[in-house]
Amino acid sequence: MYIIQAASELAPVAKVGGLGDVIHGLSKELVKQGHQVEIILPKYDCLLFEKLEQLKVVQRELCTFEGTNRYHNTIWSAEVDGLKVILIEPHHPSYYFNRERIYGCPDDVDRFAYFSRALLEYLKISNRHPDVLHIHDWPTALIAPLYRELFQPIGLRVKKMVLTLHNLEYQGKCDPVLLTRSGLNAEKLMHADLMRDLLTPSLANLLKGGIVLADALTTVSPHYEQQIKTAEGGFGLNEILLKHEKKLTGILNGIEDTFWNPEKDPHLIARYPAFPPFDEASWKKVLEGKRENRRHLRRHLGLNESNAPIVSSVTRLVPQKGPKLIKHALLKTLDEGGQFILLGSLAPLDIEKDFLELKENLAKNKNVAICMHHDESLAHLIFAGADMFLIPSIFEPCGLTQLIALRYGTVPLARKTGGLADTVFDIDTSELPEAERTGFTFDFPDNPGVNWVLDRSLKCWTQDQTKWQRLMQQGMKRDFSWKESVHRYLSIYSAQ
Ligand code: ADP
């Protein structure tokens, strides 16, 4: 099958969060199973160019339109970790992708609408007719209406248009003028059943356009599939999702087997076995490897050499991730004699200010490290060196960090919502047999919930290492590779 992934992120060259990991992992597994995959991205100036191989120009002058203006684009090709990538570089007076960042500009909708149209122009001009055009979240959702209204009528052939909903909080709401500027008939599309936003009817909703006009919809976990069809979890799109529920499927994300693998991870100071069976000798290597990484982590962050457990969090520090609960857990962990490491990125100003103040107040405390930036290498080291990994999300479509933590033998403490509920099973309360339980969960996103998981996990770690290590092993035995999920994607790609 010939599959094109139209995306705004790709790990490791353009990663903000889980979307980048998913495009990378899903594509790698599709290629492994014999399919032809191309990933099309904007040529951001902040790409990690050292990870792009064979970068070259394939087309100097691709023409596209924005309103009545015509702009040129240069098309590049490259390889990322063996994957074929096409990069679109606009020559536009607004320097759309030369902003030293991927998202977070006031004109984000204009930037990605421009990219969506240029991508379809490129498919048409280069005579590419994929079996599947897979679009992801609001940044590439406009491709569905553009294809139906403009490009299919002039002969572009896409057998199946699939939209994956990675996070419904972000929808690309905008003035309908953007539709006109993209070449669409705004009057026709600003209908309640099409692209009109249902909460703010004066606005167009790019994600909704994708939901209505894609052939198939997927989201990233079975629990999240159910939640987005409710008023509580649907961010105003629940009704339209219910209307289109026949084409919606929840497929759990995986994690890539080489990028996230303590056996091969180049960011670790000591590598250790990741996959079962764990006999006595290999389990000893796991414990030694983790100990070595923990020692290095403490030294690197200036923490006390100590026998205390390390509780950790690696996250975008946005409201979705429960920053108040993270702060509460940090203070409680210190009170209980543990150590806490937080690596948080992309915090809105008020949250950032709060955590910087906390960092200042705790500057002399050698049992806590608060790092407020994105750091791929440090993230890997934390997954390997920590004992526990906290994810107190208010909502969580799938969540990858709990899967990574499980693979690295770090026990997750997670709120039972979305994909977290599909992947972390409480040691005391899960309905699964004891041998299949993997962590500690809590139901309500409040301080008592956090206290409950922290109290139980710290007690288990301190008083019963045999039970603790059994829990680590049960987590490491879980298979979160992409293999199974890719079968499910393939059946959606090929369904008539
Ligand atoms: P989301 O996509 O909502 O941010 P996920 O759990 O799906 O959350 O994926 C998060 C990904 O981003 C993981 O690979 C995680 O390691 C990474 N990540 C999150 N915050 C940071 C950070 N501050 N530094 C490095 N990596 C981070």
C-alpha cells in the first residue's frame, strides 16, 4: 500500500509531544510490514538538521495560492531514521516556518492552512495518487475539505482519507475568511453539518471539517474514543462525532522499539535488558543498569546521593497535564523523604511563573530538580533512572510517557482517564489478575487522589521490594510495540 502521512511533527527532527513519536513509530512499523510510506512536513527552520540524511532539493518551483496571491515553494526530500520525508519550504513574505518553533504563533491557522494546500498542490503536480492520505489533528485537517472541494475535481486521486484525532482540545478555530483565502467556498462550508464551529458559530473549525469530510476517523485509545462522544470530553465536537461514529475507531498508540529501548538507548549511561523473559541474570542487569543511570541522573542534576526513591514527571506543563497536582505531588514526595525530578516544557506564562517560584523557594533543597525546558536526552535518562513516574492528567487521549516508563521499568502513578485507563492497571484495585497489574491509579484529579497513589507506592517501595520488583517486571512484560496497532490501522486503510 502507498501511504502518505501529512503531519506537523515527526520525531526526532520536529517533535513537540506525542504526535511526533506517533508519526515516527507508526510509519516505521508500516515500512517494516512492507508498505511504502512518505511523510510530508513543513520545512521548519528549527528542524534537527543533524538527524536529516540525504537532504536535497527535488523541485525548485512549486506554485501555490493564498487568496489571489501566488507563491513559490521549494520541495526537499530527506531521510529520517530510514523513513522517506518530503519537506515543503514556502517563499512567503510571512516566513511561515522560519519562526524557531513549531506551534505557538498568532497566525498558526494561516501557516498550516497554507501548508495543507501546498501539500495537495505537490501531490497533484508530482502525480502522486496514494492509497491512503493520513492526516493528523487540526494542522492538517483542512486537507480533507481542500481535497473534496478543489483537488479531487481536478483529478487528484486518494483512495482513502483517514484523520486521526490525537487531542480534541486543539481544533484550529478561525475566521471563515481563511477558507476563502484557501480557495474554498466559505458560504457553503459554514454550515452546522460542515465546518461551522458549534460553540462559536461565527468561526470556522478546521478539525470539524476533517471529521466531516474524511473517509475514516481514528483516535488514539479505546477509552478516549468513548470520552470524546460525551459533552464532558468532546470539547464541543461530541455531537458531530456521534453523528459520524460509524467511521470512528479507537486504536491504542504504540511506542517505537528502537528509539524507546533501554537495551540500545544512546542517551543512557548504562544500557539494560528491556524485553522478557527475565531470568535471574538478566534481572540483575536491569537493576544494575537502572542504579547506574540513577546515580548519573542525581549527579547531573545536583541531587543528594541517597537511598530515597525518585518520583519523576516528564511533560508539557499545560493545564491538561494537571500542573497543580504535579506541584502537590512534588511537595508531598519531599515531605515523605523522597526525591522528585520534574522536566516540564511549554508551560503557559502563569504556570511557568508558579514553577519558577517553586524552584527558587526550593533552591537549597538537594532532593528536588525542576527543569523547565524540552530536553530529549534528559527525558530518556529520567525514564531509566527514576523509580516512579507520575501522570496526573485531567484528560489524556493516549499518553505515551506511561508506556515508555513501563518499558524502562519505572512504575507509573496515573490518573485513570483516556489511554491511561487502557494501559495502567492498579496493583490493588484492578479487575485484571494480579500478574497483569502494572502500577498505581486514582480516579479523581484532586490532591487526595494524588496522596493515595503516592502513599501506597512509597510504602510498597520502602517495605516490600519483592512486590515492587514483581510490579516492575509485569510492566516491562507488556507489549506496547506498534505491531498490533498497525494491523488495526491497515484494516481501516484497506476497508471498502
Ligand atoms: P503529549 O503529546 O500530550 O505531550 P504524550 O504522553 O502523548 O503527551 O507524549 C509526550 C512525548 O513528549 C513523550 O515522548 C515525552 O517523553 C515527550 N516530552 C514531554 N515533555 C518533554 C520535555 N520537557 N522534554 C523532553 N521530552 C518531553
